[in-house]
Amino acid sequence: MAWRNIWRNPRRSILTICAIAFASLLLVFMLSWQFGSYDAMINASVKISTGHIQVQTKDYQEKRDMRLVVRDPEALYSLLENTPEVASHTSRANAFSLVSSENRTYGVLVVGIDPLREANVSTLKKLIRQGSYLSPGDWDQALVGALLAKNLHVGLGDELVILGQGLDGSVAATVVKVKGIFSSGQDEFDRSTIRIPLKYFQDVYGMGSAVHEVVALGKSLKQVQEIKSKITAGIKNTNKEENLVVLDWMELIPGLIQAIQMDLVSGFIFYIILIVVVAFSILNTFLMAVFERTREFGVLLAVGTTPGRLAKLLIFESSTITILGIVFGIILGSLVTWYFQVHGILISGASELMRHYGLPERMYPQLSMLSISIGAGIVLIITILTALYPAFKSKRLRPVDAMKAI
Amino acid sequence: MNFQIGWRNIWRNPKRTLVILSAVIIGVWSMIFLSAFMRGITDQMVRNGISTLTGHVQVHHKGYRDDPGIENSMTEPGVLETVFNNTLPPDTLWTSRVRVSAVASNARHSSGVTLLGADPAKEGKISFIGGAVTLGRFLKPDDPHGIVVGQALVEKFETKLGRKLVLMSQDTGREIASRAFRIVGIFRAEMEATEKQFVFVSLPAAQEMLKLKKGISEVSMILNSHQEANEVAAVLRDALPANDYEVQTWQEAMPMVTAILKMYDGFVFLWFFVVFIAMGFGIVNTTLMAVYERIREFGLLKALGMKPWWIVRQVLTESFYLLVLGMIIGTGLGALSVLALSGTGIDLSSVAAGAEFAGMSRMIYPVVESKDVVTANLVVFILGIIVSLYPAIKAARFTPIEAMAHN
């Protein structure tokens, strides 16, 4: 009966369904877009520098004090290798130093990397634009960021003088040759770091076999917390004297997760407002449907239909409309999103902006059960709530008055 | 008369009118409020950018932008001063700076910073630093060894007021110049990155340390309004020899901010459009129902000789009232809610790191731009009338007989 009632006025029902479908379509697309961009943002930051998980000495993250080293990284490697969720790992050492070319001097972060293992954890190897990546046996060679190379006026094969402070406070000085120039697009990254082989770093800065960060990449982002707890437990069991902490990407880049939260919250405010606007449009339809049929309801009541059944019938009608709308919206939304998920969306004119946040120029929305269901769920709840009002209204009708109405 | 009938017609069914009116009101309100909110974000971004040592217009040595080294300094500030005095609008503020990258270090830490040699009296009026020193004092005009640093840097270096800080940088002779300073003031800024990046010393101290003589790296100026920048930049470009100097407006000096401004513009318009579509369905449906309910009435009118065009006009007049009423109330509410928030602002400090990551400041003050109010209302009005055309034409098409037969 509800189904037939809906199609008594097809035009109205279709318009209402369209409104609901439009809202759910938009929500499916926008949520998928948001989730997709978060993934891209996280991946960009994680892959360029921090990794998913880092093991450091307590306070190193904040103070960046050269002396806060991880003394025995070998023990951690075996721990990481025995954790099945870890895809790859590497270690790094950092020292802030003066780097001079023939003409120029800049203060930069010198990072010691293990060429082979680094390539599995970060995208550095793929970012080399000139020259080549470090090979395992390299000694006094360096990779330089493109902007830094430009500022220092150096090219491939040129010499750089590094002047810094060793672990024991002594002067660490050496000369390296530029082997490769990398460019990530993120200015800060390209302007302020050079990379040298870890073994060489340890030699120059008197580090022995110590490092500053042990960096790990999980098989997927979802497993990060699992890895974190496993490694924390493992460190407790095996390594008691060193004061190590395990940090996940959210702690390594606190700004990123907060930016994501902020974006989510502001997104939700937008969506709620949008849905409220839609709800008011729909409320009118439902309300009208009831007013128009006052007489009909009067008859129904007079022949013995209980008000409760009448209300049920109305709720049934409006739920059917809502669900139809949502189903159409989800199907269309998924199709649209899926199309863009495959082809990507080119954000023209904003490439500089995207680069700043380390994002690719082409963005891919991510369709997921979550992005499909959240939006549709909110639309469902709000429209059903909206539909309740006219239904209750109908309960209060009295047969005699109702039949008199036009 | 047309208008009078229209007005009466919409109040024949007040409940329906009120519901659709609410939809229009909420739609318009959300357009105005959210655009004000987004403008607030960008406005703050622009202000921050300009006050964080950019200024409205900058003058550099020709090669400085590509290669901000000490070689690309302007060695004859006297020439600039003459040009400025002759060409700039009288109430323009300007200041000269030495600006080079340097390494700051103390016994425990070292880090890369931007060394700013500033003219204290002028600088205080032009950039954020004027009101930002929260501990100690700002520089004196020829402070030989005083330095003002940011709170975040102080924490990172585990130091405090009165302690020593050594700066190293390259001087004009390509040698490493170093000089010890004493922290005389600590400043706070909107962004933690600013606090970590900039250290201020007096202009003569910087010039002496870097063997610059009278040379400076940049001139930054503040005009009466953001909009004057292009005009003034054009005047300066004409007046200064193009081979030696480069003039930049804030839009050119901060391409990121300009890009974000553009993106938000697009976003605001998109939002208007989306809200309108959501609202549009309601408008069409309501008008359509109002029309169907009155089929008999329209039939009668037609039978009495009313032209179809008049009926269209009648229906449109009714939508017109709905839209205009909704727009007025929605705009009013939008203005009120912005007014209520513009005093206190919206505090984002609980997610300060996130805000900073996104380049936003900790406090957001919504800003109503007349451009947005006009666009929002125009979008609602024009599209609203267009979508009402469908039911209006529908109403005009009923033939009298068919319509009067309708129950």
C-alpha cells in the first residue's frame, strides 16, 4: 500500500528521491575524496621522511640532541625482522652542520643513511633527478637537495666541506663529493638536508655503531598500532638499560594528524548543514503529502484504521522514498567516485599548493565501506527523523474534521 | 496588484511557506556564515604572511630572489631612499633589513635560522615583532650585541634571557663570520615555525658582522591597504633601474598564500552551488505542489480569459516572495552570527599543530566580504527563479476544461 501511495504522485516522489540521492551522492564522493587525500598526505610524509614507526632514545624527537643515540641498533633489527607486520626498516643518524661549497656556506642537516635499506623505506631513491643514488660501498659521497644545490652553487662531482660537532664534542670535518641531486617538491626537504652513507657518517662524527633513529615501514597503515605495541613489548623484554621509545607517525608528525582531524570536523559541519537544508526540502514534501490526504486519512480512520497503523503507513512511505533515494545516491556516487579513483582528478592550478604538502598533482578518491556508509547513514537518520513529524501529526487527526477538509 | 495577490497566495498555506522559507533561510545563512569563516581563515593567512616580514611590497637586489645570499645585497641604500621619498604615498611605512641565513648555536645546540638585521624603531611598526616581545625588550637602534629570539627557539636551545647565542654566517669576503650575542628579548608569534626561524639583531650589528658596510638585503613596506600594492609596485618598477632592483608585491612574494586564496574562492562558489541544488529540489517541489493544489483555480482564471503568461508571472511572483524573504532573513542571521563570533573569534589552539600544518593561525575571526554576500544572494535568487519556471509553465499549460475537471 505504501508503495502504491508513493507513485500516486510520481513527480513529487521523484523530486524528493532526487534530493536525497543528490545529498548521498555528494557525501559518498566527498568522504571518499577526504579519505583519499588523507591517505595521500600520510603516505607522502611517511614515505619521504618519517616512516610509520621510529625507535629513538627518549627525548630525541623534541630536543634533537646529537648525544641521544640508540647505541645498539642491531638488537632492534632482529626484533623488527621477527615482527611479521614490518615490511622494511632502516636506520639513520642526523647532525646539524655547516656545509660549504667554494662560494657558499649554509647550515644544514646531515643525515647518514644506509643506501640499501633506505631505498626500501623511503622514496629517496626515486627522487634522484641528477646523478645517481648512493651504492652500498660508497664512502665520501653525498646526495644533495635540489634547492640546496642551487643555493650552494654546486653540481654533480663538486666538493662540499662539512663542518660539525662529533658525538664526543670534538670537531667533525670532512670533504664529500656530490653524487646525486634529489628533488621531492617539498621545499623544506629539498633545501635543508644532505645525505651521506651511514657508515661514513658514523666514522666522521665518532658515532661508533650508534644511530639516532631506527625507522620501520609497516605492510599497511592499519597495522601501525599493532607493530608499535609489539616492538614496545619486545624492547621491554630484551633491552632494559637503554631508554628507548617507539613513536608512530602521528607522534612523529603531530601536525598531520591534527590537520586531518580538523579537516574531518569541518567537513562534517558542512555535511550536516547540507543535510539540514535537504531535510527541510524533504519535510515539506512529506508534510504536504499528509495535508493533501487529510480526507483520505479521515476515511481510513472512520473505517477503523488505528492512528498507530496510519502513522506506520506514513513512516513506511517516507522510509521507502528515503531508502530509494539513498540507494540511488550510493550507486551513482560509487560509480562517479570509482571513475575518479581509476582516473584520478587533476587539480589544475593548484600544483604548487599540492607540492607544498607533498601531494601528487593527481588525487585519487578512495571508495571504502566507511565512506559509503557514513554519509548515507546520516542522511537516513535525519530524513527519517524529519518524516516522524508529519506522521505524528497524522495521529492527531479526528475522522470527522478530517473528512470535512477539502 | 500582481504582487499583492502573490503575497496573499503564499500565506494561504502558512505552514508550507514557513517550511520552505526555513530551507531557504538555512541555505542562505550557511552560505554567508561558511564563506565568512573561510574568508576569516584566508584573511588571517594574508595578514600573518604580510606581518611575518613580507610587507605589502618588497624591494631586493635583482638576483636575491633566486639566490638569497650576501652577494645579492643592495649596496647603496641612499639611492633607494631618494626614490622612496619622491614616489611613495606620504603615509607609507618602510624599513631596511639585512636578511641572511645563519647558524645559531650555544654550548648544547645548533640550528639553522634566518638572521634579520633590523632598524628597531621602523621594524616595530611594520612587522609582527612590534607587539610580539613578551619577555625582556626589543632591540635598541644600535644594540651591538643584543639579540631577540622566539620562544620556541629558546625552548629548543634550553636557554633563557641574558644567555649567550653565537651566530655564524658568510660575510661579503666569503669567510665565515661569527659573533656572540646576548638574548635581550623573547618574542611569540602566531606560528611556531616563525619563532624557530627568525632571530633579530640591530641593523648596524648585522652589517658590521657581515662586513656589509651600508648594504642591506631588502626593503619592506606597508601601505594603507592590501589593494594598493600593485599600484605602488608599478611606480617603483618605473623609478628604480630594472637591472639592479626587483620589486615584488605580497602576492608575488607569497605564491602559496595566493594559491590558497584562489582555491578558497573556487571552494566558496562550489559550496554556494551545492547548497543551492539541495535547496532547489525543495523549492521546485513546494512550488509544484502549490500549483497542483490550485489546478482548479488556474483553470478558472484561464477560463475567465487570463493569458498563460500572466499565470507564469503569478507563480513566479510567489517564488519571488519566498526567495526574497528567505534571503533577507538568511542574510540577516548570517550577519548576526558572524558579528557574534567576530568579537571573540574561533579558537583553534587545541589543534594548534594541525592549524599550523595547514598554514592557519590559532584564532580565526570570520570576515564578511560583500562580494560573497552578493554572490550568495544572486545565486539563490537567479537559480531560484529559474527552477520555479518549471512549475510556473506547468501551471500555465493546464487547459481550462482539464483543470476544472480536476477535483
